[in-house]
Amino acid sequence: MTAIEDRFKASVLVAGGLLTFPELPGVDPFHFASRVRIPTLLVNGRDDNLFPVESSQNPLIEQLGVAAQHKRHVVLDGGHNPLRFQEVIREVLDWFDTYLGPVRLHAG
């Protein structure tokens, strides 16, 4: 979605990676990744068997069309989903604070 929708200002992908579908080029993520131009955080588990670090996670983060300083790949302990979800939440909140600004609470 972030490759074709311009309303997004930043994105986070949790437990994501690049799987290609050569028989379906119209929906193959490989063809869309380079069109992502917004700041993107990728958070994965180190032992993910669906999206392995070397063959799926790293190719996705490298293929994104956003400048290197606006993309980040965080690899945490765990499988397809990182073990300590608190670490995921911390990374996500920090990312969105950086690119969308911190949340301001208003006194009611």
C-alpha cells in the first residue's frame, strides 16, 4: 500500500519480508518495493522461518526506494514474531515520534 498510496507519511512493517511471485508480476512485491518513498521501519525476528533475514528481510529493506537514512531494519530475538513485544512497541513508537511527531496529550 505504501508504494501506491500517497496519504501515508511513514510506515512500519512487523514480521515482513520479500517473497517474489514471478508468475504474477502485477502483484509481485519485488516490483513495488522500489516505489516506496516514505520512511519505513522493518521489525522482524532473527529466527523467522517465513521471512529469513538473509534471503527475505535484507532484500526487502535494500529494495525499498526510500533513502538509506529513512529506512531501518531491526532484528530482535524470536521467530516470525519477535519474542518481546515490548521491544517492538518501543521501536514503533520511536519511529513514529521521529517521523510524525510525538503525541501531545491535552488536559481535559
